[in-house]
Amino acid sequence: VRNGNPNPPHVARIQLMRKSGTIDFANMTCSLGGSRPRTISRDVIQPDWLSDDFFFEGFTSIMSAAGVEVENGPDEVFDYRFNQDYRRATFDGRKTLKRGGQPYDLPIGWKRFAINIQGLYSDPTGTWIKDDDSGWAVAYHGISKESLPNILDAGFRFGSRQATTLEAGTGISVSPWIGVAQQYSKPYKHSGRDIQMVLQLRVRPSAIRPNSKSKVSEFERRFWVIRKLEDIRACGVIVRELP
């Protein structure tokens, strides 16, 4: 017993599910539920360069280049609790992923920063964001300063900025395939790194009109053109560093 503590300073007690265990840092072993000690190793993990602060600085920088000032703080615009990191993820493609009845790509190789959607929409059930066929479809939109103004009102709290409207006959091109959308995201340099950003969206399934024109390329058929802003809701910004 040391200072009233029954554990030596190099021993820690843990609780994993319903089993208790002990980690001995002097001998680098761990035992769980009374089992024999097993060897453990210590890995030093370097801080992630793509932190919340780095991301928000880069995001506000590209907004500023597009003439949009972000007046609100990061915790008002984003909800970092729901970030997802796909940079080391793998997906074999054997199972088609679907939301709202439409297939889509996981953003493998990217990190997703979740947009704060609380209270943005008069939809108390939150059906549109559900991860099944009752939710809206997933799509992506490449970020560049030229393409930003028309889509920024699809789910951001930037401050006092006035809402935009789409001109008659126009629309916003989105794609459920990240490999397609990323080609319209212009890279930019921030703190010595070449960064690419893409918006992750939810799209009302009934607003999706596949491009059925006979003279369009196969690549163009991988886009949807959404005519109304109310049929698009941004739910995340995904980021990667160009190799």
C-alpha cells in the first residue's frame, strides 16, 4: 500500500465491459478477468497535423478567398464530436453503400469534419440525416472559391450573411462519387501543406434527376444537378493532403 493506494505506482486498474483488469507498466503486461498476464507494447502516436484548429483556419481562409467572412466561432459552425477519419480506412467495395436508395462512395483517404446541424432545420425527427434508406442520399461537391457562393446556405452558420438564390435554369452539380467531386476541388496551400476540401451533402431523393441526355459523356452521367437549395443540406467538410 502506497499513500493509502493498494496499487503500486506502476500498476493501473481498468474496467473493460464487465471484466476488471490490471496493467503493469513496469513489466509491460496486462491481465484481464484473472487471466495470465500478456505482454503489451507502448506506441508513441504523433499529434495529428489535421487538427480541429488547423482545419478551421484553413476553412476560414478559403472562405475569405471566396469573399465570405466566417463571423461565428468553430463550435457554432462545426460539431467536432462527430468527425470521422477515413485516412487509414479500407473498403473492398464488395457491398454497395446506399443512403436514400442511392449508392455512394465512402471518402476513403479523407478526414470528415462534421457540420453543426442542431436547430438548422424544422425537422424534429432528423430523418434526413439517418443512415438508412429513410435518410436523404449522400453526395459530394468540390470546394473552390468560384463554386462556393451558391451552396453556402445549404447548412452553415456563418453569421449575418444574406441567403442566396439560384437563378432560373441553373442548379448545383453534385456527385455521389468522391472521385468525381474531388476533380472540382481546387487545391490550395495552407501552412506549407497542399490541401483539398470537398463538401459532404445530403440530397432529397425526390430532387435527384440523373443526366439522361444522349450526348453527355459517361463521366457527366455521374453527376446530379439539383435545382433548389432546399433540397441540399451540408453535413460535413472532408479534407485530405495531396500526395
